[in-house]
Amino acid sequence: MFKKYLAPFLASVMLLGAGTNVLAANLLVNGSFEQSTCGGGCILDTPAKTNAITGWTTFLSGAEYFNMPNAIGGSVAADGVMIVDLANYVYGNGGGIQQNFATTIGAKYRLTFSAGNSRFASRSGDGVIQVKVAGQTSTFNTPSAKGVAVEWKTLTYEFTAITAQTTLAFFNEQNPNANFAFIDNVIVERL
């Protein structure tokens, strides 16, 4: 009789255990940029706007934040409707956003994010996104857009935490009048 109840119980525990691994928690706040104090969009280029996107702060000359479907017709965000463009067109010296999150020294993590680009407003359709995390900086190419509609691709990067508090930074220093550097759907998971 004990075996009759034990087998289904163990099967249930195994299924529940497998299910929790599939949906690992995002260690970041507001990874899809849907929460902000600037509504449908704004240029985050002043000290007063540095914390406008919940969980994130801007650096360099800030960033652009906007509702993708409203801004570029026929386009969608990678997740939700809001995105960040690191190539802030108001200034030519680059833009960026960053977030601090708790980590365990020596533990491995995976960063996943969506990079996008478009030929809207006579842009080249190409761009780069620079990522700095755990003392390392890497450069990623956005997809090469063939037209005005934004094209997205998912990129991943694995890193090992070197401190108990890690800063994840995204930035772009290209000419913002020639290039876009869209990001969305940013996720950090412990491996």
C-alpha cells in the first residue's frame, strides 16, 4: 500500500521540481522597461530624468525611451510596448542605462536581451550595443534591418559574479543620427 502512494507522490515532486527550473526568476527590476514616470516616452537626458525608468538609471548623455508601436509604424517591441534606444539623438556623445542587482561571488549568471534596429528616419539599419557586467565589456551587433519595421534578435552572455552587488550597463557611442541601438526584454538568471 505504501508503494501505491509513494510513486505518484515522487512523480509529482519531480514534475514540480522540473517546472521551477523552467521559469527561473529575473534578477532585474523592470527588464522590459514598461514602468516609468515619463508615460509614453521621453528623452532621458537630464539629472531629473536619470531614474525615470523604474529600476534603471541613465549615464553618459542618457537614452531615449518610447512606445515602439506608436513611434515607428508597423513595428513592435520585443516584449510589451516600451523600449530604450541607447543612441540618444539629442547629443552625439553616447548614451546608456544601468541597474545594480544582488549576486553571489563566484556564481554563474546568464544575461539575455533583445537588440533591435531599423532604417527609420534614414538610419543605417546597423548598430552596436556595448554591455559591461562583472568587470567585462562586450560589444554586440544589432540585427541589420532591411527596412523601416524594427527587426529584433535575442542575444545571450554568461558571466561569473565577482562582487555581491553587480552592475549591468548597456551603452552606445555611435553617431545617433546614423544608428539606432534598441534594447528590450532584459533578463538576468542565475545558472
